[in-house]
Amino acid sequence: MEIQNIIKEKIKTVNTQLEEYMKHPDLAQNSIFNAMNYSLFAGGKRLRPIIMLLVCDMLGGDEKEVLPFACALEMIHTYSLIHDDLPAMDNDDLRRGKPTNHKVFGEAAAILAGDALLNMAFEITSSINTENPKRALRAISVLSKASGALGMIGGQVIDIESENKAISHDMLLNLHSLKTGAIIRAAGVIGAVMSGAGEDEIKAVDSYCLNLGLAFQIRDDILDVTGNEETLGKPIGSDSENHKTTFVTLFGLEKSKKAVDEYTGKAISSLSVFKEKAKELTDLANYLTNRSV
Ligand code: GRG
């Protein structure tokens, strides 16, 4: 099957399950669910759940074991975007082509919606009905570490503290390996752990995700310069407006495009041990190199 169709199928699976998780009785606090749903169903690409489900497919895992983690990861990703857009952080008005959460619901509700999504992610994953509680416990540990001060939040801190400063290539790689890379790596590692992979297989998947995450981030930096505002659903040029060092400001467009290809190549090579079973993840990596959204 073409990767575009596989992606569509996985998105459908994830969205159906997310809708299930977001069902709730009529409550006095309904407004928090409105704010959570607004961003959760605003049209995200679902990249992280797609990676997790494709890793599960590659390793012959059981999708039912992985899906709660895929949804939880998307909730954490969505919370990070809601908080990142707040006036205290990037102060953005548009996300996924729509007014940002705080623009619609107000700052207090946006903070709470992000917090509630984060908590729901851990409620879902710690309530999982699984034959393999040891695997689930390890996956929850991976998820919490990747989202926290040693992962995504750590990257966000370095990012904030680097604004208006010239930072080196190594510092930029460290920043993005954490801010963007940590939860992309968690997607692959959790998919592998919940599918019963061995340690060498987990390492190979982790290396794929680390390199894919860097290629994805560099492509993001390129799109911030060359992208189309309408297609991207957010303003172009925000990195330079916020005086951020990016791969494009350090190396220019041509070298950045080459770097996307290089990291994509490294990602794909990491999967060589899986031979033809890695076809879908290989196709995904190649597909992302030319993404315009
Ligand atoms: C505020 C706790 C906290 C963390 C913020 C992840 C993050 C850290 C901020 C998001 C802003 C940003 C530009 C992150 C870089 C990673 C990235 C390109 C995120 C956007 O991911 P996509 O393109 O988004 O997968 P969609 O909308 O498709 O889900």
C-alpha cells in the first residue's frame, strides 16, 4: 500500500480512539473538554502515533497494546503546542490554521487544557488493560522521561534561554534532540517495547527516530522560510522574528536541505536489521523529506 494511504488509515485509527477517550458525561466543567478537544482535533498530522503504530506493525506487535500509548503521546504533543503558543512562551495567534487555544478560550483555560491533556495521557497509559504489565510500566517510564526536564521540557528551556543568542551547531542539535526529538524517540521506543522487541531492536528503532526527528526539525526550519502560510497554518518567518538560531540561519537553505537528506539516510540505515519489514517506516522517512505541512 502507498504510504499516503497507510498514513490516512493510521490517522483514522488514532482519531477514533481519541474520540473514545474524550467522551464524558455532561459535567459542570464541560468547558475544559471543549478547550482540550479544540486543539486535539485541530488537524494535527499525528506523526508520533503513526510512527508508534508502524513500529508495532514492523515488529508484529498487537495494535491494541500500542494504541493507548499512541493516543497518550498525541495528547502530550498537543499539550506542548498549547503551552508553547501562550503569551509567556512564543505568543502565537495561529496553530494548525486556527486561532491558538488561548485566543479562543483565554489564557487560564489554555493552561488548564494543556495540563488536563498531560494528566489524561498518564491516566490512560496507567489504566491500560494489558497482558504485559512490565512492558507497560517501562513504556510509561519512557513516556514520562521523554516529556519532562530531561526530554521535551528540557529542550524548551534551552530554546527559551537561547533566544537572541548565537548558539553553536552542537547546542542546536542538543536543543532539538530534546525539544522535538525526545517524544519522537519515545514514539518509536514505546512502539517497540509494547511489541516485545529485544534490546538491539529497541536501539535500532531509537536511532531511526533520533535521526528522523532531526530531519523533521530541519525541514521545519526550512518551511519557516520557504513555506506557504496557508498550507502550513501558521505564520512564516516566526523563527527570525523571534531571533532564533535555526539550521537555516547557521547553514543556509541548500546545506539544510542536504542535512535533511543525510539524517533521513541515517534514519533509514538504522533499520537495516529489519530488512524488508522496514518498508513502511522507510517510506515514511522519505515521504517526510518533502513535506510542505
Ligand atoms: C511548552 C511544555 C512545552 C513544550 C514545548 C514541543 C514544544 C516544546 C513546542 C512546540 C513548538 C515547536 C515548533 C516544536 C518543534 C517540534 C515541532 C516541529 C512541532 C510541531 O509538530 P508537528 O508538525 O505538529 O507534528 P502537528 O500540528 O502536525 O501535530
